[in-house]
Amino acid sequence: MKAKLAILIATLSLGVPSFAHRLDEYLQAMIVSIEQSQIHVSMRLIPGVAVSSAVIAAVDTNGDGILSYTEQQTYAQEVLRDLSLSLDGHALQPHLRTVNFPAPADMKEGTGEIHIEFDADLPTEGPQRTLVVENHHQPRMSVYLVNALAPQDRNLRVTSQNRNQNQSYYRLEYAQASPQQDSFLLRWRSRCVTALAPFTGVPSMFRLGMRHIVEGTDHLLFLIALLLPAPLLAKRSRWGAAGSIRRSLVQIVRVVSAFTIGHSATLALGASGLVSLPSRVVEVLIAFSILVSAVHALRPLFPGREPAVAAGFGLVHGLAFATTLQNLGVGTWQRVASILGFNLGIETMQLIVVAAILPSLIILSRTPAYTAFRLGGALFAGFASLGWIIERLFNVPYLVDGLVDRIAQRGVWIAISLIVISICLWLRPTLFLSDQKMIHE
Amino acid sequence: MQASSAIRRCFLLALVIACQRSGVAESSTDKVVGAANKFLATLSDEQRQKVVYAYDDEKQRSRWSNLPTGFVPRAGISLKDMSSPQRDAAMALLATVLSPMGLEKVNQIRLADDDFKVNGSKRGPRSGPPGGNGGPPINPNGPPPPGPGGPPPQFGGRGGPGGRPRFGGGDLFGSDLYYISFLGNPSTTVPWMLQFGGHHLALNITIAGSRGVLTPTLTGAQPATFKLNGQTIRPLGRESDKALALLQSLDEKQRQQAVLNYRVADLVLGPGQDGKKIAPEGLKVSGMNDKQRAMLLELIAEWAGIINENSASARMTELRADLNETWFAWSGPTTFEPGTNITAYYRVQGPHLVIEYAPQKDEPANHIHTIYRDPTNDYGRQFSNQ
């Protein structure tokens, strides 16, 4: 009350009812800057004209009209004592950094600004933090402003600010993600990395699957032998003319899909250790499957039921694939991922091979040369399979493996020449006809 | 052949467009540089030395204030100390660098200072507006009207015992106590600054090639409503009206967010607070509808549009892109009579923007300070590496 009265008297005696600048208030503006382990506060204290003498008197304790260094420091410490700082309920100790005073004459005019800067150390732990700043310095004559700088540190995020009506109380809530604790994004990234860890082997398993088909010529030979008669229609106990292209395609797709389903099933079961057969039995059975399809290519054994046969023998082939996969992977997810990748590799390579020979099969099946091609292929597959059966059954080295491998190594060239030959054969009647026409003319 | 001729045609077209664009940009800067050089040419060597500072003179750069020039002396040369041709050249320069709206605002702020010089505060001993047409005609380009015998009575005490002699006489207020200064020499390529300011006005304009930057700029007025030749003038009237309209367009929920529960006594980022980004508060614009967004942009344009159109449109494009990250906060009463100035504080803040409107306690509706900043680009530092 006394201070207010003093201000009133001062105002009246000066005869200054209004000014172009601050008059009867002591403006105290704080800007708080938060960092991980400390806060930095800059304060501007601007006494209005009518209150400046009171402020100057508070600083100039010996009344000599000069604001000495000691007086300035003492006053600044007084200001800090009138503040109350806390973080999460724990009191903070402000450390005075700089003090800057204007000339007393400027203060008397209401234009001088006192600058005080201080720091306070913060305890480091805690993701959710609450900073409270209270200013009790000269409450009767003062108006307060307090704001926080938008944090420079990306790990700090202001979540709410609250003040009382005159801003003498300020509560700043902010989230602090310490670098060790990771930010939200980093946390999610590490989660994704953990979740995807079992799948890191997938690409290599995929490549392994593809290589297995390229090198495992027995699987390919089985499939090709089975596909040889696919475009044809069985007529009693013989292979007749080619069916429609649509029928041929559907038949090929059905055979390939059935084989895939079959070997995928046993691959999964075998790789997870649920089903197992001695590998020699499996190998012999595979050779036998080739023999069966080779014979079927010569004479229809099971016309129309090729998909079922493909699926059945697929089960056998899958067991062979599974042996490659055993002892791979530790965790369940890792095993699943490995099986998936391996199988995808197998399917991809299989599709590439089918896509390479499919046009030739369809085109050739529409030429008289197809019978020769079918018989040749069937005989080759048959002899190879017989060789493999003997080789695997009696464990004797035989020529077949090396021979077939050498042919398979030239697979790309074989496929290309096959297409070229089949197109030539297909076009021959037309070429022949046009030749005749030219002779006539 | 065809393809190459098409490419050649496209290239030519691009070249023509590029030339046209740079032509437009250059013509704006060219005009400003031309007007600045014309003004500088009217000065004597001695005056010129007082007016042109080094471009990197940080002290001069931040020498601006809301206060009268008698309290915070400005550098450069005042309109009062200029000859008539010099004053004309200075005003012509302002007319080039500012938009017509900006120039009008600047002149009305100056006229308010004339009114203050004559009438003082309305609450002062000689309170009440000048009767009817009692106000002398004021030509913004011309010298101020003679005050009725020195400073207004409320400043009379200033010259008394203990007061400082520099406040004696009529040198505290008036539309001619506005100073012009330069940092660096006017150039179409090398960055330079033009400062124009006095009581309640600080324009800090950086010209960097085709760009013109108006931040930081301070506008203010006391009186914020006055009569001149029977006309009511409110230098910052639209700043008040548009903000109030925006506030009143908010629904209850938006308003609860926008209106702060505490008093803001003054500008937070006034003179001396360069480059500071405070944590935003209030209503985020992402929660505003299209109409409210348009109103906010209209409000922002009261500051951004002070500079000439070329620079203002580039600035508005930037601020429009920031809109979703921009905030609007209000402190104080929310209802006012139409046509009067609000007594509430408000702030518009975005990634590249701070606008504060702060009524002053002595006469809240009639004494206003405002600040306009780009905390990332005060004094066009982005374009000048200074």
C-alpha cells in the first residue's frame, strides 16, 4: 500500500498523468530457454518513470547516486532470491551469469533496462518434466511477462504452458527424450529392425532356392517330362493332336501349380522337422517320378490326372528341398522366414523355366515334329531317370548326373534354340507355300 | 530433327520467361535503388556521412525503438533537418519501397504524433480532442504545424530541475521527427538496408537483389484515433478491426483455445529481442476453417503488405505455406464497439512470423505498439549472411 501511495504522490507531484512510455509499472520480462541439463533465463527489468526512484533507491543502497558494481550484483542476487524455480517439484538453484545496468538517468526516464541473465542446472532423468517459475520481486508495482523459447534441442518438446493472471506464476511442461532413451522415431525404427530381424536372411534364402532348382536338374526334368504331353489330347491309349491353346495353357498351369502345392507342403513339414524320410529313399523316389512322367509322355498312363500326379510327386520333391533347409535358423520366425524365402526362390526359378519352354511346347505341339520331340524328350528323361535310380539305389557312380548337368548348364541356349526351331517348323508350311507361288509366277 | 527443334523452342521459351521474370523483379529493385540514389544525391557530403552506415554495423541496425526520438535518439537525418527537395526525395523513396497502403500507414502514424504534440494524451490536463476542425492542416511532406508553445503540458515537467536539457523545447514529437538512414550503399545486387523511423515507427527494410525484407518492423500510435480536418483517422485501425472480426468468427471451442487466461502487459518480442522464437500458444490455424484462414491472412497483410507489392507477395506466399503451423492468441476483453480500437493484446506466430499487437496501459484503446518479425530472417540475414 505504501508503495502504491508513493507512486500516486510521485505521479501527482510530477504532474505527469500520461506518458509516451512506461509510467507507473515495473515491467519484468523473462525469457526461459530450456536445454537437456540446464535452463538459461534472461530477464529484462524496466522501471516506469513513476517507480524508477524506488528501484534506483533499492539498488543504490548507499545513496551516492552511483550504481556501483557491488550494488548491481547485490540487487541482481536480490532479484534471484525473489524468484522461485523448480523442476518436477525440486527447487532449482539459479546461478547469476551477467548483470547489466543502464544509466540512472535513463531509468528515471522510464527507458532504462536492467538485464540479468542466470542459469540453473537440472537433474537429468525424467521424460515428462514440469518447470515452475515464480517471480515475487516487487509484486506491488510490477507487471510480469514470462515466455519460453521454442527449444533448439529436438529432443525437447513443449507440451503445455500455464500462467496465473499476472504471469507471476509460470508452469512449463515439456517432454524430454534423452538421446540414450531414443526419440519416438528411433524407438519405432529399432522395433521395426527387431521385428524384421528374422527376415534379414530372406533374400539369401531366395537365391538359395533359385540355385537349388538350376542345379537340381532332376526336379526340372520331372517337370518338363510331365509337361511334354500337356498340350496334347489323349486318344484311347495314345497321344493325339494338340488341344486348343487355351486348354494347353490351363493344363500347364494346373500341373505347375499342383507340383508347387505338393512340394511346398512337404518342404514346410520337412524343414520344421515334422516329416522326414531317409534322403536316399527320397532321391530314388524322385528318380522314379521322372521315369513315371517319361513313360506317361510316351503313352498316356493317367490322362487328365496329371495335376494329381504332379502334386503327389511334388510331396516327394518337397522332402528333398527340405533336407537342404535343415539345420537352418534358430527361432521359429526365422525358420518360417527362411522356408518362405527358399520356397519363393524355387517357385520363381520354376516359373522362369516354364515361361522359357512354354511357348516352344505350344508352338511345337502344332507341328508334325512334335511327336518326334516328345518321344525324344521322353526317352532322354526315361534313360536319365533309370540311370539315376541305379546310381542312387546302388550308390554307384554313373554317367547320368554329369551328362544331364552338362546339358542343363546350357539350358538358356537350349531354350532359345528350341523356340527358334519351333517357330521355324511352325512357319514351314507357309514358307513352302509361298515358294511354290513364286515358282508359279 | 523435329525433336531437336522442339527442344530448342522450349529452351527459347524458358529463356524468354526467365528474362521477363527477372525483368519484373529488377524493375522493382531498380526503382528503389534509383529513388535511394536520387535522395542520397540531394545530400551534402556531411549529411551523407551521417546517413550511410556500414552494412554490417550491428549497433546501427538495432538502433530503433517505439520511444520518441528525444528519449532514444535515432541516427541518420530527420525530415525536420532536410531541405524541401531533400524531404521530397526522401518521401519519393518511401513511396517506391512501400506499398500505397504502407505509405499511408506510415504517414498516419506521423500525423498521430503531430496530434499528440498539439493535444497530448486525451486524459491529460488539456484533455479532449481539438474542437472540430481545430486541428491545423498537416501535410505529411511538409513541416509540422507550430505547436502551441512547445511540448504538451504533461511533458513540461521534463525540462524542470533534474530533467535533462535535451527534452527542452518542442523536439519530442511531431511528424518531422522521423529519421532516415542507410546501411550499405543502394545496390540492385549487394544487400543493403533502409531504415526509417521515429516515435512509434521503425521500418527496417533490407533489399537483397530482387528481395525486400521488412522485418523487424515496429508500428504504433498515440493517439490511435484522432480527428483531422473532420476526418477520423485510426493509423492502426484495420489491425484492430480485422483481429476482432477474426476473434468473433471463432466458435466457442476455438475461442477457448485462442483466448489466453493471463494478461500480457507489453510486447514480448519488442525492440532488442531479435531472432527469438518463443513457444507458441493459443489457437493453431490448422484448427481454423477456410474463411478464418483467409481472415488471418488479411490481418497479417496489414504488416506484410507495408512493403511494396513485389516483396509483399513473396512474403505472403511464404506465410501462406506456413499457415497450418501458425498460431493466433488473444489476451483481454473480447467484445468492443465497432470502429473503436480493441484494448486486448494479440499475437500471430508462425515458423517465420511474429506479430504482436499490444495496447499500452496508460490509454489502452488509444496507445498501441505492434511488432512484426521473422525470427529466422530479421534484417534479411538469410539473404545476406550478415
